[in-house]
Amino acid sequence: MGTIKLRRWDSAEHLKTEEDIVLYLQACMEEAGDDAAFIAAALGDIARARGMTQLAKETGLGRESLYKALSGEGNPSFGTVLKVMHALGIKLQALPVNPA
């Protein structure tokens, strides 16, 4: 029997289209509840799929600080989250939790 090589799952590799990105972020936000780090990590996946260097240029933030802030281990400011979302072409939208 041969050896099976496994690779670590990387969501960024599967975020190819705008629709993929929006559906992924929506699913992550549903799953996250109040876990801001989970959402930051999801934005990090999207940022890596799009290219962290380009995102750094568009936001005016350093690449390394973006990696840290969007790793799920960092604690980005809300301002940073908004800059990243804007640069990624994602709009934050408010919806009622329990629509009538």
C-alpha cells in the first residue's frame, strides 16, 4: 500500500468567484455568533485568496499586520475590518435577527 499525502485544508484556495466569497463570508458570520476572531479569520481567508500584498496597498496597512489581524489570533479594530471589507469589495449590511 502506498503512502497517502494529506494537505491542510485552506479555504482561500476555494474562493474563486465573488459569489464564492460572499457565500463563504455569510456562512462564517452565521456560524460565528459572537466570535469576532472567527469572522476576522474568514476575512483573512478571503484576503489571502485575493492577494494580501494588493490588500495592503489598498488599505494602507502593512502586510504583516494584516496577516496578524486577520489570522483569528489577532484582534483587529472595527476600523481595520471596515477598511479590509471595503478593499475586498464587500459591504456590511444590517438585517434583523428575527424578521417579522
